[in-house]
Amino acid sequence: MNPPSSANTGHDVGWTPIAEEAMRAARVLHPESYQLPKPDRRRVLTVANQKGGVGKTTSAVNLAAALAVHGLKTLVVDLDPQGNASTALNVEHRSGTPSVYEVLLGEVTLADAAAVSEQSPNLYCVPATIDLAGAEIELVSMANRETRLKEALTSDAIDQLGVDYVFIDCPPSLGLLTVNAMVAAQEVLIPIQCEYYALEGLGQLLSNIELVQQHLNRELAVSTILLTMYDGRTKLADQVTQEVRNHFGEVVLRTVIPRSVKVSEAPGYGQTILAYDPGSRGALSYLDAAREIAERGVKNGEKQ
Ligand SMILES: Nc1ncnc2c1ncn2[C@@H]1O[C@H](COP(=O)(O)OP(=O)(O)OP(=O)(O)O)[C@@H](O)[C@H]1O
Ligand SMILES: [Mg+2]
């Protein structure tokens, strides 16, 4: 079976498609022999798109899991009151559990709220409980309302966990929670669903990112765009892919995440796709995407 051309990471040029598949499968089954490079400094990525259901949570959780199986310590901060990332990682998030809400209020430290996921000892999650639903309004009247997550994600706090990567899973809005995520991160990762209207609303997202850059976080950059739910049977998916690549260029990962029932089933079992079906196209594509992100980070570090 030929992987879609856009799913080819370009690293294995010269290999036949079957050899490529075999190499990918070997990486899943023996991740210890395919360590990914550790970033020179900790990378904090905000996964944002105010459009709902584009694959923010699925990408945050599965990219984090893919980095974790390759030996990189990774933290997922669930910043969405829906708590989907906590569900997918099977981390306790009943009301009352120490969560990102208490972290934002300054009542508990990040390390105290972080739970180790069953998926991997390298994978942590700060869960979101339903209490976070009120935070958007409660934050309005608080001091330093935009920088509360950044304050909680201090080097000392993350040092306690010793993580190399942090993924912040945002809710589908551009409210104060998403602003907190953008202020706390160096990078924005935007998942874009390969479907009609995919680019709608992106202008608004980008101008919000610019505002945060200008006023709150000079370091912030859109480092990564990930195309999700690619359906190779439709012309539309290719058109959207091309349009996004033409518009955003190198920021777009070469790897594209295919639409796959397995990917959507995994959270129902409290599992990432890597645990649920490690040999599936969904798992392999998230592994490829994670590898691209890790390798790019090192290259970007060399440029500085
Ligand atoms: N590659 C995929 N193939 C099939 N289904 C997918 C894929 N990625 C995500 N989904 C499904 O699409 C739905 C939306 O995905 P997800 O929850 O990751 O999006 P989101 O952007 O986080 O949504 P929200 O804006 O509500 O937070 C989920 O039901 C998920 O299981
Ligand atoms: Mg989500």
C-alpha cells in the first residue's frame, strides 16, 4: 500500500513504500532503538485553533505519546474544560481532583497537579476538571489574568518534572484560557482539518497570535501546522492540503494525519492511538509527525 505522498516524511527517500512501512512499524515496536533528539531547551507548544473539532486534543495527546515512547519526557496540560485530553490519557479528572484550575488560581503547583499517564512513565498530564468551565469568567477580575499559566510553568516547576516537551491543549475559543496558553508557550501548533472551510477563522487566530506577540510574549511563533483528518479519497483534501502549503510554506509538517476510525476510537478506551493500535496508519503518522517536530526543533536550535 502506498502511503499518501504528503504523508511521506522525506526522511526515507530511496526506500520502497513497503520498506518504509516496515521501518515505521519497527520504530513502534522497538522505540528504544529510535530515540529522538532531546531539544537543547525545553519546548512549550500551544495547540490552538478556535475552530472546534479540528484535532487539537487528538494531536496534543498523540504527539506527546509519540515523543514519550521515544524517551522524551512530555507533559500535556489540559486547558479545556471539556477535559478530553485527560480522558484520552485516562487521568483522573473528577471535580475536586487537583487540576489546571487550581494551578491557575495558584492553589497547587504544576508538579502537584501532574499525574503520570498509564501510557508511558515519560508522559504526564495536568488534568482539567469541570471547575475550569468557570475560569474564563473568574480570571477576568484576577491580577495577572493573562500570565497565570506562564507563572505556573516556571522553569523550576517544570524542572521538578524534568520534562523536555509541554503541549497545552486549548479549548475551541480565543478567550483568556487560550491567551494564557499563548503567553506560556514559545510555539503555536495549529491543527488544520483537511475539509471545506478549513481556513475560515485562521485569520482571526493569526491576528490574536500577533497581538500576544506584540503585547505579552515576544518569543511566540507559529512553528508548526499539522494537517489532520486527511481523506485521500476526496479531491477536496488535496486541494486544502495544497492551499495550506502554498500559504504557510515550511511551517506545515510534511506528515499528514489520515482520517481513521481507529484514531477516533482510542480515547473511548482511555488510550492514545499508539497504545490502542500501534501498527495503524494513525499511530505511524503521529510518530512521523512527532519525529519531524523533534528534528526541526534541533535544526531551529542550531540556527539560533
Ligand atoms: N485523524 C482522525 N481520524 C478520525 N477521527 C479523528 C481524527 N482526529 C480526530 N478525530 C475525531 O474528531 C473529533 C474531534 O477531534 P478532537 O477532539 O481532537 O478535536 P479538537 O479540536 O480538540 O476539538 P474541540 O475543539 O472540541 O476541543 C473527535 O471525535 C476525534 O476522535
Ligand atoms: Mg479538544
